[in-house]
Amino acid sequence: MTREAMLWLILNSIFLVVFNVFFFLFGGTDRNASVWISYGFIHFAYFMLILTPKLTQGKKSWTELGFPLYLISAIYFLVAYVIGAIFILIAPEGFTIAFAVQLCIAGMYGTALVSNMIANERTAEAEQVRKTQISYIKEASVKVKGLLDSVSDKEAKKKVERVYDALYSSPVKSHPDLEVEESRLLRSIRALEEAVSAGHKDSIIDIAGSLETAIGERNRRLAAYN
């Protein structure tokens, strides 16, 4: 365990230690069911508060995804603690009211937490799709731009420049229906790379012309989806 992890463990344990010392010091273990129910829910709420940051590990960012979840858990802990403390002090004989109230609060917390987690998953998926869409244009543009210095023939180079300009000006946004077409474009760019490497002027001109047409068609189809 690292020093930082040890310090976090100590910090997270302070509340549990202080709360339990006061709980048993001033009341002992001879408590009724309503008190023990409140005691259990307070601990559950605190453990959820500690565990909440783990729910967004590896996700986009703490500010956008983690903090809202932590805020929900913090509010739940404060409410569960205040309500639980009231029941511990009052110590009603029956356990039904204490259990029902804490269960309702926990249910509302669970609904809010899971709803936000679902929304976060959708946000993360949308972000991944956006990155994939942007990577298509970036990957294709970088590959074609890298070919320009390797093309010595002016006519062929002009064709490759037109392909690069078409890619550079293409929208980064994409659509699932264009996945096959975009994959085909990337394969054509690889074929263009091979033609440039081999120095085949006619092949370069033919492939570049087909690519320019295909890119234009891809962009027109994309515009129709928006």
C-alpha cells in the first residue's frame, strides 16, 4: 500500500472511528431494533460515499462524470445521517417507521445514482463515437498529406493534393451507415500509398481520382443524414 493510499484510508476511517466511539460510549450495545437499523443505514450511506469515486474510474473526467455521482452520495449520506441520528436519539420501540423511512431514502438515492450512471455511460459512449469519427478524418488526412512529398510527378501530385483538400475539408462527424464506406476509403488510401511507393503515376492518378469522388459521395450522404 502506498503512502497516499494509507493516508486516504486514515482519512476515510476518521468518521467511522469517531461515530462508533460516541455511539457505544454513550449508549452501549443494549439498543432496540430501530437504533440498530439507523446505525446500519448510516454506515451503508458512508460506505457508498467512499465507494462512489470508484464508479467512474477510467471514465472521461471526474468533473463531468464523477462529481455529480459523488454529490448524490454526499447528499444521501447527510440525509441518512441526520434521520438516523434522530432515530438513535429518540429510540422508538418499533422498528417499522425507522426501517421504512431509511428504505425510502435509500431507494430514492439508488434511483438517482443508477439513473446518473446510465446517463454517464451514454455520455461515455457518445464521446467514444465522436473520437472514432474524428480519428477517421485525422488518420486519412495525415496519411495522404504524408504522401505529397513522395510524389514527384506534377500531375499525380496535383491529384493527391486534391484528395488531401477533400479530406481536410470533410466534416469530422460521421454516421453508422457510413462505416463500410469509410473503411473502403481507408483501404483505398492504403492502395494509394502502395502506388506512390512503387512510383506508378497512372495508378496514383486513377486511385486519387476515385478517392476524390468517393470522399465527395461520403460527404453528400453525411449531409443527407443531418
